[in-house]
Amino acid sequence: MSDDAPDPIIDRAIDELRRLPPVDPVAIRRIVTAAAEARVSPADEPDVVGRSAGRSIRIWSAIGLAAAAAVAGFFVRGAVATKPATETLAVRQVPATPVEVAAMAGDASPILQQFIFENAQAHRVSVVGDFNKWDRSTSPMIRSSDNATWSVIIPIVPGRHVYGYIVDDSLFTLDPRAPKVKDVDLGTEGSVVMVGRP
């Protein structure tokens, strides 16, 4: 292998690093700085192995890069998994009907999806969407103890879904925290939720 040839170990480590979700830039700088300080330069390493010294340095560089990737991976997984809950809401879980479960079983298992809506003046709120055939009676939401927040958990098949809220049985309202899209079925704008992995 020549010095200019790509190293498959380094290429694999780079590919693994590209798959990680974004992390704090300060943490990345600390890891790269630590790896750079620990790296052995060709001038520091004695040439006791003759012509294979270049390959030895690349192997140690690859090991250092892989170790940095592992540390970054553990940091990212720990940082993402340990987000503290900021509030507790009263939640009503709506079970799927046997027909819906049977229909979904062939495609994919439903995933529980929580919907939260804030409206202190509302008397009744329900979530409607393509996942419940826009039926306001299937997914009524319950009011939390602060009397301003409404919530419900619904089992939904993974994928992209369009939805909205029906307030007081008459007013269709979009979710202010979700992206919007023009719905083909309704011909009007709706909120979008991605359930499961895209």
C-alpha cells in the first residue's frame, strides 16, 4: 500500500463519524484536540521497523480516530438519551380498534405518538388526521391540571401523517409547533408529524 492510497480503516471511521447526529461543537473540539495531542508524529517515532514505519503510523492514527469516534458516540448517545422531562401532563391514551390493529399488522407495528395542544379557552379538543380518518370522535384530548394544555397518545403506523386539532367541535386549528403542508385529501393546509424513523 502506498502512502497516497486510501486507508480502508480511516475511511470506515470517517463513514461512522458521518452517521452520528450533530453534537456540541465545543465537545468535538475537545476530542479532536485530545486526539491531536496524543498523536505520534513520524519524527517522534523511532524507525526500528524500516520501510513499514509509515504503515505503523497510519494504524496508530486509525486507532486514535476510532477511539475518538467511540468517545463521541458514547457522548452523543448519553446526551440524547438523558434529556430531563420538564413537565408532567395528564394523558389519555386512545387504543386502536381491532380492525385498525389488524390492518396495521400487515404493514408495520403502530408507535405511540403524543399530541400536545395549548388552549386555555377551549372546552373540548380532539386531534384529527389521516391516521384516524379525520374523525373528531376517535381521539378526544384531555385537559391537564393547568387548564391550558390538552394531550392524548395515539398508536399510529410509522410514516408521514397530516393532522390538526378540532376545538369545541367546530374550529379546525393547526399545531403551531409542527411544520405545515397542503393536504391532498382536504385541499387545505395541515400540520405534519413523522412517526418512527424516516
